[in-house]
Amino acid sequence: MLSKKYGEPSFCIEEFQSHSEPDDDRTKMRYVQSNRCIYRTFFGTSKGNIQLFILPQDCFVVLVYSDKINGEVASNEAMDDL
């Protein structure tokens, strides 16, 4: 659904720490839960960025939206503190 809304991801990684990729979804989720898989997808838009990833502890899917305007404001304020 994210690809349909925002287009192709700018970066996507699904990496398993094994000799071969697991064949079924249940095994893939066991790899995620045991922290032997990295799954991250990033979308860049003109208004900001979207990240999708899975936390290994409880296999929670996390979707993070970062808007560009407020990110720039926060960055400028941080620069003033340096």
C-alpha cells in the first residue's frame, strides 16, 4: 500500500543471516524475532521521509513519518546550540 501511495521505495533491505533465504513466512518471522534478519524500507517524498521496519523483540511493525519542514526547523535549532 505504501508503494502504491508513494511510489517505489528509495531503499529497501531484507537480509537474512543464513546460508539461504528461508522458504516460508513462519521461518522468516522466526529469523526476525531472533534478530537474524534486517527488514527496512525507506520512502523519500517532497514533504519528508517514511520508514518501515520490524522490531525484532516482539516483531512489531513500525511506520515512522518525518516531515521535512519540522525536520529542518529542528536541525536549525540544533545548529544554534553548537
